[in-house]
Amino acid sequence: MASESSSSEHEHSDHGSHSSPPVGAVIGIDLGTTNSLVAIVENGVPRVLLSREGERMIPSVVTLRDGKPFVGYAAKREKVLSPGETVFSAKRLLGRGFSDISAIRSSLPYGLEESVDGQLKIMVGGKAYSAIEISAMILRELKSSAEAALGVLVQKAVITVPAYFNDSQRQATRAAGRLAGLEVLRIVNEPTAASLAYGLQEKKQGIIAVFDLGGGTFDLSILKLRDGIFEVLATHGNTTLGGDDLDRAIAAKMAAEVKVSTGIDLYSSPLQTASLLEAAEKLKISFASHEHSLFSVDLCVGAGKSFDREWTRDEFDQLVRPILLATRESCFHALDDAELTVEDITEVVMVGGPTRLKIVQQIAEEIFGRKPNTSVHPDEVVALGAAIQADILTGKNQELLLLDVVPLSLGIETYGGIMEPFIKRNTRIPTSAREMFTTFVDNQTGVDVHVLQGEREQAAENRSLARFKLGGLDAGPAGFPRVEVTFLIDADGILQVEARDLRSGRESSVEVKPSFGLREDEIEEMLEAAKVNLLSDLDFKRWIEVKNQAEPVLRAAMKKVPDAYRLLDRDDAKKIELICEKMRTAMDARDPEWVQNLKYELESSTTRLAELVIAEAIQSGREGIAKKT
Amino acid sequence: MKRCAFCGHETTEHICPKCGGPQPVDPSENYFSLLGVERAFQQDLPSLEKKFYDISRTLHPDRFAAGTDSKWKVISVERMSAVNKAYQTLTKRDSLRRYLLELEGVSLGRKEKAEGDSSNPVMPMELAEEWFDLQDAVMENPESALARISAFERGIRERSDELKSRVSFLENEYDANASREALLKIDKLVLDGQYLKSMDRDLIRLKSRLGI
């Protein structure tokens, strides 16, 4: 791995703390449906960064208390305790409209409403949030985690998305990153990122299939690995299939049994539903390593009465098999598009928590006719890959390169509501296409363009990405004005549009408003509004400074507390202990002024103690010498 | 001699060897010159892949993501996009053939030709007769349908194989001595061959109607 530049960057590390990474570290983020991770590459080696709670994974769950977000395990506990204030699986809502999510709406215990323009609103604590805002809260937590772990400011990131995410979903993810105060250097496809980490670990060449089953999405990507190049040949997937669906199947079956045997409807309250889903998830996870397991759900939360039922893995496998068989279609589609057969695949790499389940491995084996490779860490490999891509983008790694594709065709709506594709699915990116537009009637001065993404012939059955008007055309006979529109798909798989009036040569600016997402100026506005609540960059630097000075003082003082009780009077000792406690709270609150003041207070109130301790040491030293002689 | 769009250094590379700037796509460039291969129908796929990988290694926008000029970023996306399209086109026989004919200005007249009667892709008379006979026969005598259809399909396959070998002979001729005459013949053969494709579709439809 190339790491020539790392030595010079290490010079920036302040007062000799030997392990501090380069200033302005670029992190890799796996923003998952159920869990999220953040990773970094240091000296060519990728590693997962621990959360502030000391965990490798941060649940993608947000609880909102008086508008203040709590993210991660703290929020996950609230999932059952206060389901109305807790949002999970927000990734399933990213870049989607209200009408898109009718299938999963009933299984989400928090409120969902439709705004006037068809946008989706998540209702918590009487306030409306977009899925972008909720995702930004998770990303902000990941950013802070990384900053705490690295001791430097983090402003740039690579974020992964399911390969089968469409343009709206990618735009929404990028917007969430921006809203979290991150410059998103690249949106990378999850299976592609996983292949990078796999390739680095296994050092193998050949044609691999990455079977990526996450919490809410499934992707199958076929890649050619050769001489450091990771070339995606084809990808297919399903953005509504994941581990969550297995939980829901268990929950539905158990709720039916409970209803029959007790008459209780577990779906009657959000609280009950949340605890039912949690019990189902627990059962599912246990089948990754057990043959039998007990399903147990509280019949009335908190009342101690529960419904228990023994399950075998066989029963579980039979229940979920039909759901998982939906993965077959994606596999064969991808093989077809890559013009390959299963015999051409040299390795099937399993990615995502649910691939720990034997039934998932079994289905992958049935499809590809070979034992899947489970050597990579299914939960961490995507984040590690994102970090490797971040390393590539910063120019430190010149040996590896990803060549990716656009997962779904792009086209425009033509007469009769038919979609005419101009960029076919699985085309290598970046790529571009030029289309000519003209007027249909005399003296028409504008042309409407409707951009679509999807594989269906009927325009209405595809995802509408954007509608825009090519305006300001010179009046003339029909078919006379000619506007050339360039559609460009960048390396993020995101669409950009440029238009040029060929007669006047004028560049007409096209503003493409994402159908379900935020415009750049909307993001700016929200960032501006959020600034008051955020530590600005300058504040952050000040905080790190203060923290670095205060920490040793606090540590030393805490060590001396027993001495204080021995050498000082009780009140003075108690006071020192109290300041220490306050200071820990202030540290947690990341309040530099408070910490600074407490540090002074601690220093002045321990001066006398320090003197006494030294005096005592000298005394005992003398006694030691005295005894010897 | 072309000059670097940024520093003026003489270069025909994708990336200026002096300043490292990616070069804008020039109108004189084509898919063959972009990938640095001969203008020919026959392409060696492994060496095409190697060239594509080598270019990607330095030109891909990932190499311009950190701290470089924003203009360089835009141009690397544009040029990489052209290289991607070139590779996609030249690695598939059909798309390569279409592209080369178009590049040589041969298939530009196709629209007019299609409207004229002489070179319209119409089925040869004897084949059309065979096709009508076949349809009548399977309606009258469904038991023998399978055998007759298979025989007909064999005939179609033979024609298509013959067409392919003639096209490939002409392609070699063009590759060897840049014969324009060969190009014109290829264009006509490809156009004539279209009826074979529509025949395939008709056959599938007929078979599904008969439940085969």
C-alpha cells in the first residue's frame, strides 16, 4: 500500500502525542439501515473507529427528546420504551415519496405523513422531520465519534449506499452528509466497497460475486479483480429486501399465534409492535449460531407477563426461505447483464449481517453452485472499504482503483408516456449522453423535459428524477429551435444536466430539483439554521486544546482523591472530589469554558494537597534512608 | 502537434506529462485513437482491456478528487466518460461495426436507402414463400409442425452463418487495406441481415402460439 505522504503529515501532530493521524482525516462511513460504522485507513491499514460508547457499530436509531437527538444504543433502548419519539430504518425512507412506502408504513411505529408536494414527513414529538434530516443526525454522531477517536476535526467522508439505490436516494444521502457538516467526497456502492476490503485482505484475482444482504436492501454485484483494478461488470438488487423483512415475518407469525391463544393484538399499540419486532430480531439473530431458540415477548410491556415459544432452526428456515428466494432474480439478472454464467464466478463473497444465517448461505450456494466465502467480517467490510476508497481519493493509495457502473437505466419521457433510455443500466461511470430537443408547435418558447430512471417501458412506472423546462427559446416554426441537452453521470452515479440552445449558442442553466430530496440552497439554508447548535470548526479546535490540557489535570487529581481524604480535612477533600465529578460532566458536554474554569479551580484547590503529598514523600524518603543507615 | 490545454507543453497523451493536467477531448479524436488502437474491425480483447485499465489508472476522476484544480476534475470526468464509451463500444462486435461504419461516413445514407425500394431490408422472395408455406402447413397439420419449424430454423441459421462469414471476410479486407468498397458491402449486408432478426422474432411468436 502506498503511504509515502504519511510521514510528512505526522509532523503536524501536536505536543508529541505519537499516534495522532493526519490533520483533516477522511473517514469512510457505512450508513446502514439498522447499524452504521465509521472507519479510517492509517498507513495503508483500514480499521473501524469505536463509538463514544466504545462500540464498533452504532445503531441507526434516533430518539428525539424536545427536539434534541440521541443516536445509537441510547436511542435503540428507547425504541421499545418510547416508540413514538424514536426513528429507525430511516434509510428505507431516504429519497422516497409518501406513495412509495405504502408497503412498509404499517410496520413502522412512528408517524409518517405526506406533505403538500408528496414529500415524506416523519412525525416525532409533534415535529416533522425528513429522512434526510434523521440520517444527518446519525451521520453527525458518526462524525463526532470519529473526531473523538482520532482527536482531530473530520470534515470529509466517503459514504456508502446500496448499489441499487437510484439517483434520488443517492442525492438524498449526499444531502444528509452535507447537512451533517461533511463534504461527501464520494458516494460508493456498498458491494463495491466490500470488494475493495475483500481484495485487500485476500489478495485474489478473478471474477467475484458480492452477495450483500443488509438490514433493508439486497445487492448482487459482479466484479473483475485484476492488478489493483476493481471493475464492476454488472449489478442488480432490491431496495426493499433485507434482514428487517425476516423480523417482520417472524413477528407476523407470532402475533397471529398470540392472538389465537390469548386474544391479545400485539399490533394494537406502537409500544407492543416495537417490542414484538425486537423479540423477532433477537430470535433471528440467535439462529446464526443456534439450532433451537426461545421466542419471548411481553404481552403487556412492563407487566411481566410474557408469551414464550420454542423455535427450531428448521421452522425458521422454512418461514424465511420464500422471502430470501427473491435474491435469485437479482443474481441471474446481474449474470445476464455481465454476459456470464455461474461457472465464470470464482468466488461468492458474503456481506451484511443477515449473511451469517445458514439459510442465507445455503440459498447463495444453491444459486452459484459453490460454497460462499465468509472470510470477511460481514458487518464491517463495507465501512472498511469506504475508508480504503477515502484513502484512494486523498491520493495516498495509487495502486487500487474502482471502476463502477450505473445500476439503473436513465431516460426521458417521450410522446405517449414511453420511456426512452439514453444511458443503459450497467454502463461504466462516469458517462454522458447528448439528446436533442425541439418544439412541437409554432412559436413555442419552452420544452418540458422529464427525466426518468428505471427499466420499465411505461414512463409512469419508473422513478421520476426531475422535470425541467428548457425556456427562453426564440419563437419560430415547430421543430426549428434546437436545444442540446447533455446528461452526465458522475463517479457518484449522480446525474447532472446541462443544456445549450444550438441556434443562439446560449448555455441555459437547468435547475434540476430532485423529486424527493433537497436542493443545494435548501441544504445551505438548513445548515445555516443548524449552525447555532453545532460546534463550529473554530470551537472544535478550541475544545480539543482545552480538553488536551484539562485531561491530565483531571486524571492526576482523581488519583490523589484518597490522599486528599488522608491529608486534608474532610470538607476540602470532598470539594476536590466534587470538582472532579463536575469536570467529567463538563467534558461529556464538550463545554470548553466550563472545563477551563473547573481546571483552574481544581489546580488551585489541589495546590495545598500537592505540597502535602510531596512533603510526605520526602519525609518517607528520609525515613527510608534513616532506616537503612 | 497538440499542446496541453493548461501549460502549453506538447502532448498527445490523456494526461500532460509536464503539469499532470487531464486533456479535454478534441473533436479530431475518436474511440480508436482514445484507446490507442488500430482503426479496425478485429480487436484483441485482452490488449484492449489492458489499455483501458492503464488509462483508467491515471485518468479516472478518483485520481483528481483531492485538492486539485476544479477544472481538472471536470475534464477528467469528461475524458474518462469518453474513454468509457469507447471501451464499451469497441468490446462488442455489433456496436464496433456500427461505430466504424459511421466514423467512415458509410452508414450515414442508411435512412434514405431504407426508404428507397432497391436496398430495403426485404426478405428474399424464396424465403418469404417458404415462410408462408410453413405457416399454412402448421395450421393444417399441427402434428408435423415441430419438424417443419425445425427445418425452417435450420435454414435461417444457415443463412445467418453465411452472412456472418461474408461480413467477417469483408471486415478482414478493410482491416488489411482500408478498402472503402468493403465497407459499403458490409453496410449493405448488415442492412439485409435485419430480416433475419425479425424472422427470429416471428418464429418465437409462432412457436408460442402453437404452445411449443
